[in-house]
Amino acid sequence: MLVWERPEPPNRPAPAPLSRDLIVRTAVELADEAGLEAVSLRKLAGTLDVGPMRLYGYIDTKDELLDLMVDAVHAEIRPAGTGWREVLTSMAVATREAAHRHEWFADLIGGRPQLGPNALARGEAVLAALDGVDVDLVMPMVTAVDAYVIGAVRREIAERRAERASGLDQRQWQATLGPYLVRMFATGRFPALEKVVRDAAHHDADATFRIGLGFLLDGIGASIG
């Protein structure tokens, strides 16, 4: 029986009340503060002021805990709007925002299918909005948008982490590497790259995400007529 269906042990108010929901919320808080490395059953038990063995009445493995944490974040992703384009856009934006609130989420999405109740509710809302689209095209459409979002947020989170590790923000990093690029462009070997770097608009992360998503949705629209 999967963890979402498995009943919890009877509630014991002393010495410390415990529930699967409390365990998951605490694990999410730990991961938000210090990353997934900070989430272990032993540390979680210490934070909750219970013995580690008590947690095993609620979850069997750390993998189950991670599944529950991912599903908890899916509760924050609620697609809205009417029509396939609005709903897929809202799904993409809400997923990205959730990943920015919970950086560790970007490390876990895109793996095995998420079957928790919140993930299923998110999927149901999206697929219901696609009613009327050729049923054979529905899952490729959703998968394409998910793939775009996962790639985009992983790149953004990786850049964030690199900034923190180096102590340099994007502008400082560019200033540090600027002289090197000037020397490389002076060789004449990279004219196309030089033109883009010098002349193209430099969009921020929000605009880059929206533009790329628009390209994808335009392609989907052309494909489904």
C-alpha cells in the first residue's frame, strides 16, 4: 500500500503530538532552510523532539518522505484560466514559482511520475482544461511544457547556487569575465557570438522564461490547428 493510502498510527498526544502532515511540513522547512542534505530521519526526529523509531510508524523510507514533500509542494501548483493556452501557461508559471520558493523541488521534479493526491489534482485540472483537444496529443503537450519548465528552473536554481557559492552576483560575474571575452572576440573566431553579446537585448530571468514559453506554446498551437 502506497504511503498516501496507508493509515497513520493512532494519535498519541504525549510526549509530542505527531502526524504525517506535521512530519512533511517540518521536512519541507528543513529543506527550504538548508537543502535536501539537511533532511534525514534522525535530524527530523530531533527537530520534532521524538525518537527516530516513532517516525517509522508514518513513513517507511526516506524515499517515501521525499515523495510526500514533493506532493506537498504540488498543493501550491494550481493551474487556472480557460482554454489550453491559459491553463498551460498558469501551470508553467506556478511550477516555476514553487521551485523558487523551494529550491530543492527543482532537484526532484522530472523523475518518476508523481502520484500523490496533490499531483493528481494538478494533473486533473490541466487535463480537464484540455478537453476537446485530440486525446492523443494531450500528454505530449503537457509533457513538452513540463520539460521546458523543469529545464528552465533547474538552470535558474543552478545560477542562484553558483552566485551564492562564488559570492558574485550576475553583474559582478560578468565584470570579472568581461576582459576575457573581449580578448576572445578580438581573435575574430566568434563573430556570431560577439554580435549577440554586444547587440542583443539582455532579458532578465522572468522575461526569458516567458519568451521561451511563448515560443513553445505557439508551436503547440500551430500543431493542433
